[in-house]
Amino acid sequence: MVEAKDAQGKQYVVFRLGNEDYALDIHSVTTIEKPMIVARVPRTPHFIKGVINLRGEIVPVMELSIRFNLTPAPESEETRIVIVKVGEASLGLVVDEVEDVLYLSKDSIENVSNYSTDLSMDFITGVGKVNDRVITILNLEKLIEFNESGS
Amino acid sequence: MLRKASSLSLFVKISKLNSVVSNKSTESVKVTEKTTDRKKNQEEGLKYPTANFKLNQYEMNAANKAVEMEMNVFKITVVLNKGCVLKSARSFIIFQSLEKHAEIIKSEPRVEDIEDEKFDFEFTVVCVTREGQGVFTKDINSIAEVDEVIISPIEEWISQGISEDGKDEPLNSINEVFSDGDGSLSPENMKSSEGDQGEQQHKTKTVKTVRVDIDRLDILMNLVSELIIIKTRLEGIDSVNNIERTQSYTEAIEYLERITTSLHDAVTKVRMVPVELVFNRFPRMIRDISRELGKEIMLNMSGEETELDRTVIDEIGDPLIHLLRNSADHGIESIEKRKELGKPTAGHIDLRAYQDGNNVVIEVGDDGQGINTDRVKKKAIEKGLIKKDIADNLSKKEIIEFLFKPSFSTSDKVTDLSGRGVGLDVVKTKIEKLGGVVEVETEIGKGSKFIIRLPLTLAIIQALLVNIGKEKYAIPLSSTKEIIRITPDQIKLLQKQEIILLRNSVVPIVRLNKVLEVPDDGNERKALTVVIVRKGDKLSGFLVDSLIGQQEIVIKSLGVLLSGIKCIAGATILGDGNVALIIDVNSLAI
């Protein structure tokens, strides 16, 4: 679905974690990688899996499921690492499956407060609805805010 | 189809790369000025290759000014005897002799190349003098091992015009060339006497070549060869079986990725240059300055072998010159004053360069009078930069920050060297442009130290690779003192701290596997390896599982998000593509 960018909506990369769909603004997504060896880094929050060697660059990898306090799914053929860039920082997010690139118009996105999920509300900027799908749109800035103690 | 097209362009690039590298390793370092194929105006051009050059804009201006001031400008070609063995020494004597009566504004080949004996048996200089050419003919001919001296006055050869690579230099600097009475002039000396002429827009030090260690070129060559191997392998993959083909491709691509990363690192290394290149003209400069100021100043330099990227080297020279001048001018006191204070009559300026983790640190320190923060405060209030009551509450550090503001100077005299108040803020801006910071440590009566911290785009260190559990770690070799093997029973407990006895001294033990939370691999070890590390004066013993070996590694930052982690200084990518973390010795040592 190639929609022209208009002031009323944006394109999102949609992926699956467990049974739920999530979306990230396509502009923040750099690449999507197949799983690779992750080097563990000590003294990091438990949702940081470690770092990877991404074509010569060291990129930290976050286990999104753990970040959201869900049970991580075992690695499968579809597991991917979504490399995102927020400002100067690059980060890899482990997801169960990358599904689509979708266009979501502003109208199709509902405000967060109407729903209650297991997620901390901070990470969500809204919920999009396309056909019958419910897609949770993530707030990347909040996702990368963490300190050593792992809050 | 798409894959084929992209691999085709890859192959083209690989052969190009190959030719570049093989050309580089067969040619010796090129001289920047083109000498060989110029149009020859005079007969001697055919006979004496080094006499063939054009002056750039700057040199032309200097020559013109000389003529205006009714001085003579000569082109002097000196041919050494083919039996001359120490060409650089002989040339030095000739230069000395020339400088007795003239100032040299150009040399072909460059002074550095002559000093390194990178010339055949002939060189040419252009000099400015009040003497007639007979004086030089006589003087130089009287030097041993000189076969020929050819002198021609400027009018005969000036018609050659200006060369293409001339740049416009600010006129101030040319005045300095001529008012500088006794100091001898060599191309680099002229550039360093710019000092603080305000914003320095020119880059006279642009040496567009790099001296490259042959070893590094060999590594590059090897990597390119590996690229060619992998290319051949990719070409050969043509299996009927789809799965097999994809697998071969994937393997090849993985290998390719590893090589390209290494190649990238190798090329970046090639761009690294020792700071010596910038430092080497400072002793001369300080000697000149101390003469000028009538003070006794000694310059101590260390860490010249520390390496920085080419572009940083180009930019760091001017700020350093300014800081050195400040130390000499404002920091070091006059001989009488120093005697009064009971200090040694010779002031010391220390210039140090060293690598500190992911930074290169350059320190300019002196044992002079230090920075008078009260004067700075007073000046700041005078200039209206701050109100008195707020000023009184500022910390020493904050007061010193004012020195870096534009147009700030506490000097009562504005000298040629400094005190114009345009220097330190330019220094700060330049350093910040390079992504670095400037700090000041100062104590009244004792001296000041300016510390420049520059981040490295590439940091290479020697490291010790070790195994801890199933993971690999790197310990910087510079912090390592020795490595010993002990048995578990040699570890004793001293006031709840595990220690060992190392030749009768007590060394605390740090169990890295615990500190780094390494998952236990369940192996019982009978013999333990301890890496003794140094933190300042104190030693600690890092307990590891086994040694892998010593290796030169490239420090990669962990990135913005993870940079706060205490015990890890960074990461490195090993030959097999895996990541090894670099241990921050200072934070883990006891």
C-alpha cells in the first residue's frame, strides 16, 4: 500500500510481539536485521540483551517483550531486530515478526486513555485501527529512556 | 538480476581499490609541489630539475614586497657532490650559511624532505637579502662537498607567473616576515609565526599527503586480496540446488562483511598520524619566543607518538601554538621575578599527549604565575559581563571560563604575541569543533595547565584478550603490569578482602566473573590466571579464566545509550566478527 504522504497521516512499520501488533514511525526505522549473535553487556537493565556488531558499528539491542513485561517468545524464523535511530542513538529492538508497512491516517488513531493494557502508558502514543486490526503505536523517545538501574 | 548488478559494481570497485593500494605501496611519499612537468623558461631548467617551480601567491607577494623594499631576491640552486653521504647534514650547513645573510622564503624540495634526505643531490631555494649574489657564491662554494652553486636574481625568472595552488594570505603575516630581523625563516616557521592574527582562515599546513607505515599498507593489501578471493567465490556459486546456493551466498556474504569491516578499520588507521608532526616545530618556536621575550623557557614534550586522525592534526596546531604562547607570554615570569620567587630561572612548559580510553589528551602546562582569578573577576565586572554580587559567588572554575569569552584579556599590554583577547575563544571554538573540550587547572604562583580532550574517531590500543566464562574481554595493555598463575589456595582473606601475596606485597583480588555477572560455565579450575593491573600507584589482581593473547584492537564506543556503564570502557570487534567488551580498569581496580 503506497500512500502519498499527506499532513493527515504517516507511514508505520508494523510488527508483532506475542499476540499484539505494534507500530513505529517509519522515519525512525533504519533497517531490519535478521537475528545475530548478541554480546552480553554487564550492569545493564534486564531488557537490554547486549550489543551487536552491525557492519562495524556497535549497536545495543533491547528485548522489547521484556521491556513491556511480557514473556519473551522463543526465537523463530520470523524473529527480527528492528534498528531504530532516535537522535544520535541507534538501538535494535527484538520483535517476533515484522508484518507490514502501513499508512495510518490521523483519524484512525485513537488516544491512549481509552484503553488499558499491560503496558506502561508512557510507551504508547496512541492506538491505530486499520480494518479489524488494533495496532499500538509506540513512543520511541520514552522507550530509550532508561538508566543503569533499569527503570 | 538485481543481485547481479550490485555484485558487478562491487567487482568494479574492488579492482579499482586494488590498483589504488598497489600504486600506493610502490611509490614513495609524494612531494606536494609538482616539480617535474613545468614549462621550462631557461636552459638551466633542463639541467637542474629542482630549479623548476612557480611561486604561489604568498611567496610571490613576499618577493614583490622585498623588491619594493629594495632587497634582492635570488633563486639559488645548490648541487651536492655525488659522493656526499650525509646529505641532510650538509644541507643543514648550507642553510645555516644562507641564513646568515638572507631569509629563505621557499625551498624545493621542502625543508622536511631535505631533512629526511628525500632528494637526489640538488635543491633550490628562493631567498631575500640585502647582500649581493657574490656573497652567497663565495660562502656556499667554500662549503665542502658542494659541486655547483647557481644563482639567478628574481628579474630573470619571475616571468614564470604564479602557480595554481597559490592561496591568498593575510598581509599581516608578510609584514612579520620582514620585520622579523634575526630569526631564520623556513617555510614552516613562517606559518607558525601567524600566532593570533584573528580568525585563521588559511591552512598553510595543508600537507595533502600522509606518511603511511608500510605495515599498514601491507594489511590493506591483504584485506583487498581477501576481497578478491571472496569475489571469486561469489562468482563461482552456481548451484542448481536453490537452498545450497542461498547458503553459499549467505556464507560468502558473512565473510565479506567481516572483511569490509576490517578494511574500513585499516583504511581509517592509515589516516592516523602521530602528533609529532605538529609538535616538532614547537621547540624552535619556543626558543624564538623566549629570545624575543628575554625569558628563559624550556619546553618538555612527551607522547609525540600518540596518534590522531589527519584532519584533527591539521586543526590542532593553531590552538596549541596559542596556548604555548600564552604560557610563555603570560604564564612564565621574567628571569628576575623568578629569581625573586625562588623559582629556577628557566621556566618550564610541559607539552604532553596521551591516550585516555576513547580520548586523546593534550596538556600544555607551565610552572609560571598561574591565573589570577581575582583579576579575571575584576575584568569581567569591568567589561559588564557580570554583576559584582553574582561574581562573588562564582566558583574558581566558573571565573576561569570568562577567559574563553571573546575579546577577553586581562593583559595590560597587548603584545605581538598575545593579549589581544582574540585567542582563547578561538582555541575553545576550534577544539569544540573537533568535538573536544578544554579545561584549565591553575594555581597562583605555581602555574597553569590547559587540558585539551579530543574524542577519537578511531582509538587503537594494545590489549590483552582474556576468557571469562564463555565470554571474551579485553584489558588495555597499558594498565597491565604482569600476569601470574596461581592456585586457588593462594587466595587469602584479609579483612573481608580477598588478596594474594605478590613477592611479599599484598595485592587485592577482583573476581571479574562476579563483578561482570558472567554466567557460570560450571568449570572447576585448578589453576587460576591473575592479571595484575595498575591504577596509579596501586596494584590489583584481576582474576580471569584464561588468556587468549595480546592484540591490537580498535576501541568502539558502546553508543550514547550505554555509555554510562561503569566497568566497561567500550567494545571491540574481533577477527571473527564477535564483540568483546573492554574492561575499564580504573573503575574496577581497588
